[in-house]
Amino acid sequence: EELLALIGERPPCVELVITGRRADPRIIEAADLVTEMREVKHYYQCGVPCRKGIES
């Protein structure tokens, strides 16, 4: 709810970049641009562990 309010109240000159997984459909509807990314190559495949605060 807070994020939806922020999106709705932002001035026209402000750009918001919101990242994450499993976006609420209401956020997608409120957004001007939505990009879906897919993994092509990831260092996990080479045994590199996740980084605290980044992937975990």
C-alpha cells in the first residue's frame, strides 16, 4: 500500500526504479514501464555463493 501511494504521489519529473520478484499486479498496473528479466548466465552455476544483502 505504501509503495502504491508513493507511485501515485510522485511528481511528474521523478523517475522511480523498483526492483524485485513477484510484483503485485497493482504495482504493474500503476507503472509506466515494466521489464521482465530472465537469467542467461549466473555465477551460481560455477559454485559462487550468494552475497548477503544482495541475493539473500
